[in-house]
Amino acid sequence: MTKEQKLDLVLLIDDDDVVNILNTIMLRQTGQVESILAIQSAEKALETLSTFQRENKWPALIFVDINMPGMDGWEFIDQFRENFSPYKQKCVICLLSSSLDPRDKQKATQSDMVDHYASKPLTKEVVHTLWKKYVDFVTT
């Protein structure tokens, strides 16, 4: 894989430090990612996206945990839609969760902001699938 094919930036949003560390390790092992930023709250992630917006940079992939204290993943998606929907064309959003509730997957499938739903732990196969979606997304 060439440098041009790598994703410049992946954003991980999960309140669990261990999950963020494991996902970061797995993302690095794929060889498909240049830079990874892990954030422990949806609120902080929205602040970071505002900064990215001002700096004219944007993550290629955003992984969002559904169940977090404070603002959960669904509220993050709603705020993303409200504040950053024009930037959706520049990224792929994946809800990543340990939830066993089938309604979460159904809701994710029906959302215009969510491109993929995956169960934890994150796998290389999921990353590769999303990498392909991103490449297809930005080249069409």
C-alpha cells in the first residue's frame, strides 16, 4: 500500500482508555492509517472537530462508541449532523459498540450519518472495509 492510499487521520471516540489503546494498536497494525487521535468524550470530540474545521483538516474515519457517560454516541451523531453535516462527504462514520441491543444496529443502519456499525473489538477486516468505503467515497 502506498502512502497516498493511507488514511491521513482516524478519530476514535470512546470513554474507555483500554479500548482506545487496543484500537490504536490494531489500526497501526493495518498499515492503512497515518495518524490516530483518541478522545474520551463526545463533547471533547465535537470541540476537536470544530478546531479541525477552522484548520481545514478532517478525519477520514470516525469511530464512535454508543454508550458513553455524558453525551452518548447517538447524541454525538445528532450534534455532528447539526454542526458538521457539510463535512460528512469527507469522512466515514462507524458506530463501534459492545451493545447487544439489536435496535442500536437498526438505528445505525437507518441513519444518514452512519456508514457502518461494528461490534467491539475493532478488527482489521472492519478497518479494511471502511478504508475501501472511504476510498470509494472520495473518488466518486
